[in-house]
Amino acid sequence: MGSITLKNVQKHFGEAKVIPSVDLEITDGEFVVFVGPSGSGKSTLLRLIAGLEDVSGGSITIDGKDVTEAAPAARGLAMVFQSYALYPHMSVRKNIAFPLKMAKMEQSAIDKKVADAARILNLTDYLERRPGQLSGGQRQRVAIGRAIVREPSAFLFDEPLSNLDAALRGTMRLEISDLHNQLKTTMIYVTHDQIEAMTMADKIVVLNRGNIEQVGSPMDLYNTPRNLFVAGFIGSPRMNLIEGEYAQAKNAKTAGIRPEHLTLSKESGTWKGTVSVAEHLGADTFLHLDVDGIGKMTARASGEFGAHHGDTVYLTPDETRLHRFDDKGLRIAG
Amino acid sequence: MARKTTTQSKIVWTVIAWVVALVIFFPILYAVITSFKTEPEAIDGFSLIPSGTFENYITVQTQRDYFKPFMNSVILSIGSTILALIFAIPAAWAMAFAPTKRTKDVLMWMLSTKMMPAVAVLLPIYILFRNFGLLDTRIGLTIMLTLINLPIVVWMLYTYFREIPGEILEAARMDGANLWKEIVYVLTPMAVPGIASTLLLNIILAWNEAFWTIQLSTTNAAPLTAFIASFSSPQGLFWAKLSAASTMAIAPILILGWFSQKQLVRGLTFGAVK
């Protein structure tokens, strides 16, 4: 079991209200990702759930039990930190066994659990090594192993991949998703990387300045962002946000169109733009354009679309994929 | 621009370093030389060539028992160091990992007690020791040496602990370690180099402490510092014997310091250079 409920959870550091008030329901077995820019309060919220920070108000319930005042270890959660937080003076075996030793488990049971975790995470050959003798990816796996052996009701991940290089990040992302599929345990994952959020999550919680902007599945957030913040944050490259005449014609303060929902042509289209930068990624080409009457826009073209700095390109938005926002920045339905 | 180190400047700096080292070391060297002189030789002006007599060492050992103050020095320095660490490790933990707005002030206040001349509190301390029956006792001197070195021990450990990532301690907390287990299983083993150099420095400081040990002891608890001082009274000043006693007193700590100099330098410069 691993259902977690936050009710009116608040965190103040002196005068600063880092988390003004958060209500959130996480159901058992869900992979929930907290995503937001730096300073959005996502790590603080995770630490409040972990018990590493005291809440200033509200309550936290895990599996129906109020744990607001409980010590971190008493909450039945396991955490994987950004810096791995391995014990450098202990071998991999001792690192993984540490929580079991603290729980006063019998040595034979500890040995079995450590061996199982090592097998799952491909660490069997490294059990006698110290963390300093491992690569970044192996260290992160040890940190995950240390979390697995506790059989927690939920795993908490605090930006676990941000210290790894891009290639390894991709591999580890798959490994963590795979682990979730195997264990079916609740996972809460904090990241500022929206690609991690989109690819891993069952449910994404978008945070901004300590407030939840939207909660939903990755495709919900992509297709129907509740406000301008979510619209701008989810999706890469970012959604183009257009104000002025075009938006007014659509009965909105701001109109939004994603780069992939613009059709490009060298002959004709709704808008005429000049390429300022063309980023050729192979499969895709991202064009950063100066569009007449609108300003800067980004468009996603296929890798074969040949365009270079200074070229003229015509863009046509897919009107069915247009997003409209009112003067408060909220989505206009329909 | 990178500094150019020529062979010539290397030689100059090496010579300067040796001169400075010799100037600092010279009093110790001269005491060792004097310890091998006769008493008339010792007071007969400056000379670096002794007659080579061992008479002073024999006299010091036969007339006064060297072993007793030596053992007192060992007990006092090790005892006060262990006691200081028992108090300082939790104190440094609290300041490094659970700091408050006033932590820096507390640290400064602790250090400021070292700036006060010891003689200013001699009388109240002496009366307290007398009233509690602590005069000339090993327990009394151990407490005194613990108290006077505690600020430095706390400071050094605090500096070390600050270098340990807080996330590791948080991980231990998540793994079920209570505060005690966190300190014993995680913090202390990680801080072993720092604790070791703090321990060494404190032993040296306690071994060499002369003011309080001389004031608060006579015979039973007197360490080697009091043993040396006893050669300047009451019969008069015996330079050669005093030098022999000094040499015997500093020899153990000099040997300890020599073998642990790498650890000491690392400990004292921790945080300053990486």
C-alpha cells in the first residue's frame, strides 16, 4: 500500500511562504512526478512528505495514517537523493544493508535481501566496492538498492538523475520506469526536466511558487494546459504564445500553438517568417523565426526540411490544436 | 599569469625556510645540547658543543621520579582529549547540521574564552578546586584541561562536519537511524580524519599546558610540565638538569608529532585549502 494524502499542507521559512497551501491525493502504485522550475517548491514538498522538513500547517496521511508529526523512518518511505547520499566509508553491500541493520533484521535475512536487490540492479559484482570506486550510474543504482530493500510503501526520488550525463540519464530513466512496473509501488519523483516528467509519470503535478498549477496525466497537461504557466512549461520546444490581433480574433487574450502544430512551407502560409536559427537534430529541425506581425516563434519541422539562417518560411497553424487563454491567463474551454 | 618558479628562487626559498625552521627549533635544540653539559658548562656562556655527559639524565631519574609525572601527563592529555571529544562531537554536530541564527555567535563566544588571560580566573578556579577537593587530583586537572581546550576542539570538529553533505545524514534518518546511530554509524566514521587530527592536536595542547597544571597540582597529579618547573626551585636554577628534564618531557610528544605531522597539517588546514 502507498496512498498519500496532503491536506492544506503549508511550509513557511520565517516570513516566506514557500508552500502556501497544497492539497494532493496520490493513489497506491501511482508514479507521480512533481515538476516545476527552480524555487517552485517541488523538493520542499517532497521533503515535507519524507519528514525531513516539519510542516507549518496542514496534515500528511500515508495509507490512512496521519504521519504529520512522525519521524522520517517511521513513515515507511524510502528516498533517493540527487547526490546519491551513499555512505562513503561503507561497501556497496553495507550501504544497501544499512536500513535493514537499523531495523534490527537478522543477518541471514539481510544477506538475502541485499543479494536480491543487487541482482535486480546488476550490482552483484560490485558488492564489496566502496561508492568512490563506482561510476555515477552505479552509485545511483546503489542508492535505489538501498531504497528497495526496505520495501517501502512509497519511493521518493529527489532529482535523482540530474548528476548524470545525458546518455546515462536516458538509460536510468528507463530503468526506474521498469522498476516501477516490476514493483508496482507508489513513486514520487521530483524533477525540473519536463521530458523526464512526460516520459515517466502516470500523473504530473506542475508546481509554481509553491502552488499546484495543474495535476493530470502527461497527455492531459500537453493537450489541455489549465493556464499559461503549464502551457509554457510542458512541451519542448515551448508553446508559442501569441497576443494581439491574432489572439483577439480568436476571442482570447493569448493564443497558444505548439511548434509541432505549425505546418511549414517555402511557398505560402498564414504567416511569413525569417529563420534566425535552425537547429538540426537529425529527425527534427527546430526553426527559431522572426514572424511578421507576431514576433519570435519556434516551429518544429522534419529533419529533411532544409532551412538556414535568413531563409523565408511560411507557417500555418493547425487551428484545431490552438489553445486560448483569457486575461487572467486561464484556459478558455472549447 | 602563472608564477614562474626558477631554480634560483627555489634555492632562496628553501634557505629561508630552513633558517625560519632553525630559529623556531633552536630553543629546543639548545635545551637538548645543554642537557648533555655539566652544570658549570651550562651557565658558562653560549656553546653548542657539550661535554657529552649523561649525568643530568641519571640525576633527574634518580633524584626525582620521572615515570610518575610522565604517566600523569599521559593520563591527563588522553583523558581530557576523550572527555573533550565526548562533549564536542554532539556540540559540533548541532552547530553544523542544525544551526540557528545564533550559532556563529555561540562559536565566537566559545573562542573568545581563549582570548582571556588565564590568570584572570586563577583565583576563582583555585577556590572552586579547593572547595571541591580537586586540587592536585588527576580528575580535577582532566576537567580543567578539557574545559580550556574544548572551544578549539568544537571549532575544529565543526569545520570538519560542515564539509560532510547533510543529505548523507538525511539518508541515514530515512534509513531508520536515530540521532545516536546517525552520529555513531555515519557521521563519526566519515569524520575520522578530522577527529583524528583534532585528537592529536588536543593531546599536544594538553601535554604542553603549563599554567593550570602547575597552579593546580603539587605532587600527586603533577604532569611533566610541573616536573620541569620543579627544577627551577627551591634549591636554585639548575640549567643542565632542567634541560634534561625538558628534553625527557618533550620527547614523547615530539615523537608523536613527528609521526602524525601529515595528519596534523591536513587537520589544521582543512577547509582552507582543497
